[in-house]
Amino acid sequence: MATMALRAAPALRRLTLRTVRPGAVPVWRHWRLATKCQDLSSTSGAHPWGFHSSRCFATEKDSEDLRISEPHFRESKKDPPLAKPHQANAELSVTLNHIWSEQEIQERLENLYQHRPKTLSDKIMHRIMWSLYRSFNWVTGFKPENTPVKAVEWRLIVLESFAGVPGFMAAMFRHFRCLRTLKRDHGWIHTLLEEAENERMHLLVCMKMFKAGFVTRCLVMAAQVFMTPFLAAVYVVNPGAVHRFVGYLEETACLTYANIIHQVETPGTPLHDAWSQLRAPGLAIAYWKLSEEAMWIDALKCMFADESNHRDVNHTFATMNTDDPNPFVSKHRADADMAWHYDHDGICADVGVGTERGDMGQVAGETVTGFRAGCHKTLQVKDPKK
């Protein structure tokens, strides 16, 4: 009988590895095999593993109690198993974005660059974009002064949901082109995907502050249904024209954000009364490395700076050949180095923090001044054709 017990030990060990969980009562699903092994071990007088069999086997009552005490996560009020880790590391799962300083944002607010169309395709895309811009202002009720808060809310949602389309679509076409031609992309795909993800993060940040109604959702779907095929068809024929179109789109986005920022900072306007005292959402604080005291206006300034960067990038891509190397690769590396520096030293950006909110902004600015100055040489973009 001892020989039979030793023969049954490997099967029992494999079954245990499949069913026993650390810290939980082992419950056998294959009762016949477990009972047979228990009988063999009890007959031989000793368990083949060297301990009593009652520590290995659970009764049917124990199994039933375990199933009752551990309900399915859909029936429980607790978060799903992956919810907390996903939420805790949300800021780590996105592309590292440029960390803006207060000085950089102010310089861009004072210089709202607008490209003058030169070629025929530039003039066509410029006319199409500005026609859509004026129509969008009429539909959303947006006006330069005393803009209703609701009009700004659904305007930002529609704008960011559409602005995230061209970058991803262009990256997809370039990816397929590389596979089709068996050639390199020269770094364009990463920049385009970073742009698409950045616009998506803008949308998620806005959704933390206000909700989308039925009309807003209809506009979002209509923008994707009608504009995506149009941009895809144009990109197949003339990629530079699409990048020029996106550059004009980002110009209008910069005008929109600059106007919103001005109204929020101007006392007596509806946006100032509604948004001047709002705190920035946690997602915005983690994404742009803002301080814990950051306000909603600080997040809007960072979004404006991002849009101005997309404007410059797409206007640059519009002047390049499709096989030219991406001049922004060194910029991405500098952004990653800067983000690591912020995380390693536990500091935050100086956007929105200063004498009126404490000395944190001054300390953070002094800490990264030397590092940011060292990155300026890397951030300078050189013309690849020179």
C-alpha cells in the first residue's frame, strides 16, 4: 500500500499546484481523485508528503462557506481587482509630455502665431478650416466676450475629441506605409501618437470637470464620422496638406484657449465667476507635474501650451518630405529627461504657483532652472534640409 501511495503522490502534487492558493483553504474540484489519495495515505499510516491529510483536504461544507464568503466582484461593492493599480499608475501609462514653465506659457500667450497660406493646397485648407471655425462658433454660441460657461464646456469637449483624430490617423498611415515599402519611418510615428494621446488627455481632463450632454455627444460622433474619411482621403494623396490643416486647426485652438484664459482671469465675466476658484483635477496635476494647489486655470494654460506645440509641429511637418527625418526626436528625449528629473527630485512645475500661493513655485523654478537651461540646446530644432 505504501508503494501505491508513493505512485499517487505526483498526481496529488500536480492537482495541488493547480487548485491550492496561498493563504486560502484548499478546495478540491476533483473529489474522486482527492478521496482516493486520502484513502491511500490513511491506509499506509503516513501521508506521502509528511503531514496529516486533514491539512490538505477541505470538506464540502468548507467549500460552500468559501464560495459564500467570496462573492463575484461584479456583485461586490469593492473595486474590481485591477481597478486600484490601474488608477494608481494612470500617470505612468501615458507618453511623457513636455513640462511647461510659467515663462514658456506666457511667451506663447503673447505670440499667437498664424501661418500665412502660400501654396494652393495651403489656401484650400485654410479656407476650409476657418469656415469650420466660424460655423463652430455659431453652433456652440462661443463669442469673444462674456461667453456662457455651458458654451465653453461643450466646445472644449468637441474640440479635443476631434483634435485627437488626425495624429492617430497619420501615424496609422505611416505605419502601414513602412510595412508596405519595407522602409523606416524616421521617427514621425512617435510624434504623431504623442500628439493624439495628448489631445485625448485634454479630453479626459475636461471630462473630470464637466459632463457631456446628448447634443455634445452627437457633435462628437458627427465630427468623427464626417471628418475622418475626408482627412484620410486627403492624406493618401497629399500628407502635407493634412498637416497644414491640423496646423490651422491648432491655431484656432490656441485662439480659443487664449480667449478662455483671458476671460477666466478677468473679474466680472461668467467664466471668472464659475472657474476662477476651481481646483485642477488630479489627472491634470499628475500629467503636467503641477503642484497640489494648482487651479483649473493652470490646467487650461498647460492645454493651451500643448496646442501651440502641436501647431508648430504640424506646420513643420507640412514643409517636409515624407521620408525626411523627424526633427523633434531630440525634443522627446529632453522631455523624458526632464520628467524623470521632476519625479526623482519630487518637485513640481511652477505654473500657477508663486507669491500669492506660497513659495513652492519659486523653489521649484530655482531647482530646475539649471536643468531646463541645459535642455535648451537639445530642444532647438534644426532644419533637416540644411
